[in-house]
Amino acid sequence: MSEIRIPGGVTRRSFLCTAAAATLAHATMGRAQAAIAKSGRTLAYVGTYTGKAGNGEGIYLVEMNRSTGELTQPRLVARTPNPSWLTPHPTGKFLYAVNEVADYRGNSGSVSAFSIGQNGELHAINTVSSEGAEPAHLSIDATGNFAFVANYGGGSIAVLPIAADGSLGAAVDVHRDHGSEGSTTATNAPAGSFAISGHDAPHAHMILAAPDNRFVLATDLGQDRIYVYRFDAATGKLTAAAKPYVSLPSGDGPRHLAFHPNGRWVFSIQEEASTVARFDYEAATGRLEARETISALPDGFAGTNFASEILVAPNGKFLYAGNRLHDSIAVFAIGGNGVLSRVGECATLGDYPGQFRIAPGGRFLFACNKRSDCITGFRIDAGSGMPTPTGQYTGVGSPASIAFVG
């Protein structure tokens, strides 16, 4: 299988060839995925930092044994710059990657679309501007018709239309954050912390639709805000909600969000403060109401840490919060009223864990350890929610994101 290199521009001939390849991949994909499912395997893609930013070369394919959680050795399936966040289409037919760069056709980042072919290989469809520098996150609405992208360097969010063939169109809506940066030092920073990055300008970090697809939430780390937009699923347009944003303590730096499966609670993780905040979410208006804030670090921790990822278990019983430098994942039980109680934490057995994901089925968790060039696997205890190392290390250069398909 040949590797895919994403070009800066395409000719009509190369576009037609790519379209033909995507059509062929689409036709065979259903049979291939059925065969993979029958074999007891699950496909996963790993995005990496490339070039001067890291040791990866693009997007890699691994397969997970659903019984043991073991991953196969990574196989490079697409060469593309800094695919630091990957998101599969709800149909499982396409994969989308942000290209965390600032020089795409000038001073923008980009988003690349792929179709998933036989045996999981990727076929490039197209690449479009993300409408801002250094895109850090991408998600897709419930209809599968729009992709949302957050541009960290550009302080902007954009809505990209998705065509039936999986290709991306030019943005139908763009919103740029202006001014109102928080303080350099986080209000709730641990004692002795030097986690002071991110408040030099607006920095959009994550964007995702609410479970009912009526509102879209976006974090701005530099402004210490979570924005709320009403979403028009017919046009892709975003308009400010009645309460357009909620503020976090100055300097704390909201990074990522997670909805509870019940749709009534939202949790955010603050990068500089290393805290988890819980909000009540009002589905009719998109309103967020702050309820509690707790540390993602052990009691008595002192020093510097950059919190990273936040996830809610599929069963809604547990919440997971990632810590970089402390290199751990904190585990909290979620009470019937949404209140969090600490269960404990486990070391990620690697350096600087950014994203981590729970695999389909809820039994295994995988952490991307950027600085130690590996993904570590964990088995999740169904009773306590605690991850236990499986003992497997999967070597891949500067892993940033893992996305499961099927």
C-alpha cells in the first residue's frame, strides 16, 4: 500500500484521480469493516506531531484486539503535517485531521479529509483552510454535515460543510475572539506552579456540539471563557446564545470539555490551574451554570503541571482527567447529582500525556505520551473505574491523538 502525501494544491487531473480512488474505497469499505469487526479487531488511527514539531510522519493505523486490548504495530497510512487531532465521521466512512500549522496558503492552518478504504488505508480527498492558525481540535455535528474546528493560534472557530463524498468545503461561518485575556498566573494554580503559558492572546482550544445538536460550546483558553452558540443544522451558522459565555477564574485556562451522557452536566478541564469544573447545562437555552471546581492533582501537590484531556466514561459513572508533567490520569466517581469524588490516579507510564481515549466497549483506555514516543494501554476496572496497565507500550513518534473507528 502506498502512503498518501497531501499536496498544497491539486490539478484537475489529480483531483479526478483522487475522487475516483475515494469512490472505489467507499465501495469496498463496508465489506472491509465487516470483515474487521468479525475478526474481533477495532481500527484506530494515531495522529502525530511531525517535522520540527515532533518525531512522527503523519497518521498511523493500529488495530486493537477487543479481548485483550493489544494494539498492532503502527503502520503509516498518510503523510500530512502535524495531524494533531483526528475525528472520524459518524458513519465511520471518513476521517478528518487538523493540520496544526500556520503557513497553509499564507497564515492559516488546515483540515484534511480522508476516506477509509479496504483494510483501513486512507485515501486523501481534499484539504481546506481552517480559517485560523494552528488548529487544535475538530468535531462533527450529529447530522454529519458540518465539521467544527478551533484554531489555537488564530483565536477563531470555523464551521466547514461536509459533502456526501466526505469532502470538506470552505467555511460557512467563522468567529474570532478579541481581547479580554486573563492573567498570566492562574487563580487556582498549585503552589509553586510556573504554568503561565496561554494568556498572551485569545486561544480557541476546543469546540463541540451539545448532545441534541442545538448548541455548540467552544473554549478559549486565553480568555478563560466557554462560549455558547446556537447552531443552525441546516446552514451551519452559529449565533450567540442568550448567555453567550461563562467565565472561569482568571488565568485558569479552560482547555477541553466533556458532556455527561445524560446531557445535563458539562465538565471542563483548566490547563494552567489543573482543575476540573462542573456546570449544569440547560438544553433549552444552552445556559451553563457553575456548580463546583476541584483539583485534578493529588492532595498536597506542589509545582508545575499542565492539565490536558477530560473524558466521561460511556456508562456515565466516572470522569477521567489528564495531567502533563505529573504524567497521570485522575479518576473521579460521578454521583447521582453530578458531584465528583476522587477515586485515585494512575501514572501514564510515559512522558507528557496529551490526549487519551476510551476504546469502544469501555474496557480499555489508551494514553498518547508525546515526549516518550509511545501509547500506553490500560484495562478499566468496571467497579472502581480505575485504569490498570496492560503492560503494552506501542511505539510511535510524538503521538498526539488516537481515534477509534468501529
